Amino acid sequence: MASNTHDAGHGAADAAHGAADAAAHGSSGMPQLDFSTYGNQIWWLLVTLVVIYLILSRVALPRIAAILNERQGTITNDLAAAEDLKAKAVEAENAYNKALADARAEAQRIAAETRAEIQAEVDEAIAKADAEIAAKTAESETAIAEIRATALDNVKLVASDTASALVEALGGKDDTKLIAAAVAERTEG
Amino acid sequence: MGKLFFYVALALVLVSGLVFAPEHAGLAIHPMDQFTVKALFGGDHVAWYTPTNVTLWMFLAIGAIFVLLVMGSANRGIVPSRAQSIAELAYGFIYKMVEDVAGKDAVKFFPYIMTLFMFIVTANFLGLIPMSFTTTSHFAVTGVLAVVVFVAITITGFVLHGVKFLGLFWVSSAPLALRPILALIEVISYFVRPVSLCIRLAGNIMAGHAVLKVFAGFAGALGAASFLPIFAISAFYALEVLVAFIQAYVFTILTCVYLKDALHPSH
């Protein structure tokens, strides 16, 4: 590179400069071992390192750490939200199932209640009807007994009338008391 | 498409070789000239405060780091842009390295280690731009980095553990007779650490760039046959891209290993 810049065309001054350059650096061979530039390199290196350190520690590293944290946080939050929603879905399903079971139980309860009510009404109606029937039966029996009693009396009357008529026709003496006793004796028997 | 590009490149190389060959007929290879420290605004004298090409390329490194890490993350997107992805990748890479290699309690040193890594990796890659100056190819630069790491870690060790930090050199699991010898070896290896850090980084970068320059010199001298060294340069450049990252990685991970020694000196 240095030789390119010091081309022959540039004249004597440049040639002299090139010679001086070669004398300064060429003698050691390695610019790395030219200790006269060490102070310069070390100074600028220290400046550079301090500047890079300040840029990194004040701005770059905190910012990148914040970005990475934020991303981690976002991912964690999203996962948590997804978990939350899933839990909510499960909860909703459970609530739905519970509501369904409740409704079913309620329906059964109402059905049973209605059935019991109807049963009770039917029982009451049957009891009432039974009572009415019993009352009517008793009434009828009374009426029958009355009729029977009347019929017996009539039979006695007819029998004693018939007996007295027979006795008279046969020429006997109409003994009312005797006939009555005889009729009573026969009808009782 | 690739084939077309290949032929175009070949034609360019041949033409340029034919046109420019006579001027560079001699084999003029100056592989080390690229490392010369020069004052930016003229003058031969380089004082400690003189703005030089070192200054320029270090400041460009600062600029690149600023663009990548600060402007790249300016949007703070939950879904990152490309630049932000790279910034996050670099952050995560070094953070995880510090955490895994040096332990959880080393995280408070993370900004310093990130500074080291970002400087080295950026300087290495900027040095791969043709005609650029590679600051990390100088022992003065890598030496300061290594010494800063060494001193900081030694001070950390003594501050945290006091005299017990010397237990790092006393291998209590070894037989008693061997311990003094092992202690000597451990002490030597401890003090060789900064030297090896310094020379490994600068040596790798310098050697790679010098080799590229040597091939370039061949390309200038060979005329029409210069496509051979140019292909060699392309291949070697790919290797240098790898080396640029790997050396930054090695420097950083070794720093983490040494930091772990300072935080947990027991063997």
C-alpha cells in the first residue's frame, strides 16, 4: 500500500519521503515492534474501550435486556391468558352440565309433585264417592227396612182379616184377640 | 449466474494483468506495510495524542457497534428486525457464555466482557475491508486488552478471596511432594496467560493479513497468470472471515475461564 502511494511519478520530494518512511519503519520490519507508536495506540485504545463500555452499559445492553424480558413477558402472559381462557371454558362447560342436571332434577321433582297432587285429588274424589255411596246405601237400607216393616204389618193385617173372615165363614165366633195372637205367633215364627 | 460471474471475473483479471503488469514487473511485496501506524493529517511524528489510522479505525469500530447495537435495537420490536436480531444474538451469545463458563455470579462482569468481545470482533471484521487498517493486529492493542483482563481478574480474585486466592496455585489434590513443583508450574502458566492472549490474537490477525498481502504481491507480479493468486486470496479471505470471529470468541471465552478461576479459585 505504501509503495503504491509513493510512485515514481511523484518526484524527488516523495522519493525522499519514502526513503525516510522506509528508514523509520522498514528497519525493524514489523510495524508491530515500532515502540514509538505504542503510546498513541494505547491511548486511542483506552479511549475506544471506555466509549464502547459507556455505549454498551448505558444504552445498548439495558435496552436489549429490556427487549428480551419484554418478549419473555409477552410470551408468558400469552400462555397464561391461554391457560386462563381454557380454564374458563372448562368452567363454563361444568356450569352448563350442572345447569342441565339441575334442570333435569327440577323437572323430575315437578313431575313427581304433580303426580302426587293428582293422586291426592283422585284419592279424595274416591273417598268422597265412597262416602256418598255408603250414605246412599244406608238410606236405601233404611228405606228397604221400612218397606219391609210396612209389608209385615200389612201381612199381619191381611192375615188377621183373612183369618177372621175364615172363622166367620166357618161359623165360628169372631174372637179378635185370639186371632191376633195366633197371627202374631205364626208370623213371628 | 455464478458461471457468468466467474467468466467476467476471469476476463477482468486477465485484462488488468495485461494492462498493469509492465508497471509492477518487479516482485514488490511489502506484506507488513499495511500495519504501519500513520498520522492522519500528515507529519511523520506520532505522538500519543496524534490522530492516526489507529484512531480512525477504532472510531469506525465504535460507529459500527453503535449502529448495530443501539440503532439496531431502537425499534424495541417484540418481533425483531434483522439488525435487532443480530444485536440480540450477540447479547445472548456472550451472556450465555459468561453464565455457562464463568458461573451465575459472573454476570455482573458481563458488560465488560461484552465490551471486549464487541471491540475485538468489530475491529477484526473492519480489518477485512480491503485497504483498511486492522487495529487488532498490533501487539500494543492486544497487549493492553490482555493486561487489562489479567489485572482485572487478579484484583477481583484477591478482593473476593484475599490470600485464599493463592490456593489457585496450590493443587491440594496432588501428593504433597509434588505440590511445590506444581505450584511453580501453575504460577508460570498464570503469568503466561496475558502473553498468550496477546500474541494469539495479534499473531493470527497479522499472519492472515500478511499472507493475503503476499498473494496480492504475486498477483501483481505474475501478469496474465495472476488469476491463480487471486483465487488463492478469495479462498484465504473466507478463512480469514472465520478467523476474525473465532479469535474474538477465543479471547472472550478464555477471559471467562480466567474469570471463573478468580471467582472460584478452589480446584
